[in-house]
Amino acid sequence: MLRLAWCVALTLFAWTAMPAGADETAPSLATLSADAQPWTGDLDGMAQRRVIRVLVPYSKTFYFIDLGGTQRGISYELMRAFEEDLNKKMKTGNLRIDLHFIPTARDQLIPALLDGRGDVVAANLTITPERQKQVDFTTPLAEHIKELAVTGPGGPELKSVDDLAGRSVFVRKATSYFESLTALNAKFKERGLPEMEIHEAPGHFEAEDVLEMANAGLAPLVFADRYLANFWKQVFPNITVHEDVAIREEGEIAFAIRKDSPQFMAALNPFLEKHRAGTAFGNVVLKRYLKSVKWVKNASADAERAKLQKLIDTFRKYGEQYNVDYILMAAQGYQESRLDQSVKSRVGAVGIMQVMPDTGKELAVGDIKQVEPNIHAGVKYVRFMIDHYYADEPMDEENKVLFAFAAYNAGPGRVRSLRREAEARELDPNQWFNNVEYVAADRIGRETVQYVRNIYKYYVAYKLLGQQLALRKTSAAQ
């Protein structure tokens, strides 16, 4: 919703409320900023420093932040229990060893561990030979894990692994799934079968982001560990988990620590044996994070695609006029109204871009009750936000648009204060994902975080759709 008075937009999507049974006394995010200086060492050094730095992916499953900075998630609860267990066992007098949780993009988890920016990776990491060359793994938290194909509405029919040949798949590169698919492609090539076309998901996506896109029909074929796929199927009823289409069998999931850390390994392993998946603790924690939420919709269904095709030239026209990525603007339009000009909010915002009437007048683009002036207003407004607040900031063009979207939703003054706080916490104030969004979740809740992430998912889906259409045209011409 668009207003020059900088009012916060109407809440369209929100994440879960605090799960029942979660620890209401959990530390605030204020404790998150650990010693920023790189450090490597074993448990005796951690005890001397009084801190263990836990690298976690920012995820609705494993680690996230509630309004007020309360930290939650499966990895968070598990490692908080480890903190209590460790402090009971260690003879530290009245001093405690505190765990500091450091949200980190998945592709940076192991590099951050090796560089001394953290002490343990508490994430859904599959043990692979390549990773074992770099780090040591704890006793597995889960074993006999299959990596399964998962499809959404309109996805391909799959009965065996060979049915993946020639398919278009959507996967994050910094995952064992990518390794499995690359190895499978090599086998397909040896056998004379067509290779899969691998589309890389953004690095800041987690398993639930990819499964959410599959559920909405935005990505027809994705992959997930069996337990994660079935875990999220309770929230995403439109996905089909293909039990007979496994790209890896007998996988093991564990936490990672630096090599040559025998003391830390000796402290972690007995604890994890008693708290792993299948134990009473593991089962209770898993169930806490299955609250219903409002997720992205199917922006690439036939009817929705028809809407986009009808409007895309208008988005392109004004995207080029104001030098803004028109696909990102179309994605914002879908988030705001499902590209439906007839939508009117309770507070009077109008049309595809949900423009307030007074804003439409100030922008001088014509009658915003009509489709083209409405889209013109939305794109012009985002350009105004970029020029006024982010033009001279040292950030790339994509981040300028993402910050403009955040300001569109929460107000530029609020976003300015979030960036300042991110810098104070030694996060990058010029990167939205995995940086300023953490502070946003802490200070203003997850509405704005989810708003920007949803837009980005639609953006990725539209780009995938464009690639597929271009490929079909090329194939038809041959």
C-alpha cells in the first residue's frame, strides 16, 4: 500500500506467533553480537572466553527472531539446552559459558566456521565427503535420511529417479541436494539420458522457502530431506513427496565443528545422543514449529500467468522509464493485489499497486483507478524512494529496490533506524537479506521481513517462468 505520509502498509502476510510452550524468558537478540574478532580454539578456550558462537541459518524451522528480539527455532532450542547442560557439568564457579547465536547465510556457514567467526554450525547439514575434508561432524542428529523429489501443483509425474532426466529442477547450490543432482546428471550423461536443467535458488533461501514455492506452484520440482519434506507437508498440503524418487539414500545429518577440537566434540556428542531426532526432546521441539501461517500464492498458475502476460508490457514500459527492474515491480504488484485492479483496501488503497488516492494525486500520473496510471504510480513511487533515500548509498541496485520495498511497507524513517542498528551490531547495513532483515524482525516484527521475502519469491518465480518460456520458444524453432 502506498502513501506519502509514510504510514505502515496493511498487514498482508505474517509469520507464526510464538509457538506454544516456547521459552518466554529466552535471551533477547541484544546478546547476539559476539566478539567480532576471528578466533579459533577448543572448548578450554571457549570456557576462558565465556562464549560459544553458534552459526545458524536464518530459517522458519531452525532459527528465527520474534518481535522484541526473542530467538526461537529448533537449532536455537537444542543449543540452549546444550548451554544449560554444559554449564551444569563444567566447574566454572559462578561464571557461565554463554551461547551467542550468529545468523549466517547457508553458503557462508562452513567458511565462517573455518575463518574463526563461529565455533559450531547448528544447521541441517548432511555429511558429505567434500564437507568432511573441511570440518569434523558430531554424532548424527538424524540418520537414514533420503533426499527426495518434491512436486507442487502441475508438477511432473515421477515414478523413479530416471523420470528426472531432462527435467527442470530448482535447488540451492550450497546444499547436498546440489551435489546429489550434479552426480546424477553425470550418470544420466553416461547412459545417454538427457541431463536435468538445474536452476539455482537464491543463497538466502532455506528448505521451507523452496518447499513453499513448490506448494504454490511457483517451482514445479524441488528436493528436500525426507523428514523436512514430510514435516512441512503438514503446512504445505499441495506438495507431493515422492518416496520412490531419492537422489541420495542413507544420508546423515549432524552439526559441524572445526577439525582438531576433541574437547568440544567430547562435550557435544553425549548431549546430542540424548536430544537427537526421535528422542522425547527432539519430538517435542519439532512439533512446536508447525503453526499455520499465510504463505505465498501461486503466481504462475495459468490464470495468474495470464494476468501477468496482460500487464507485463506496462510494467516493462515504466520499469524502463524509471530504471527499475520491471519483473521486481510486477512481483510487488502480485504481493499487493494479485495483479487485480479491482482490489480496494479497508483504508482506501486502490488497484494493482495499492495506491492511496492522495498519493496518486501527488504523483500526477492520471487516474489511479485505471490500470496503467496505477502501475505508473507504483513504479514512480519506488523510484522516488530509491532516489530520495538510497541513491547515494553503497548498495547494489537490487538492494536499493529491496530497501525501497521495506520502506514502502514500514516507512523510510523506520528502515533508516534499522540500518543504523544493523551497523552497530556489525551486520551489513547495505544488505537486506541476512542482515538488516534480522534487525527488522527484532524491532518491528516479521511483517516487513515476510513482505520483502514474498516479493522476492514471486520475482524468482517470474524469472523461472521467463526462462522456461524462452527455452520452449527456442526448442520449437529448432
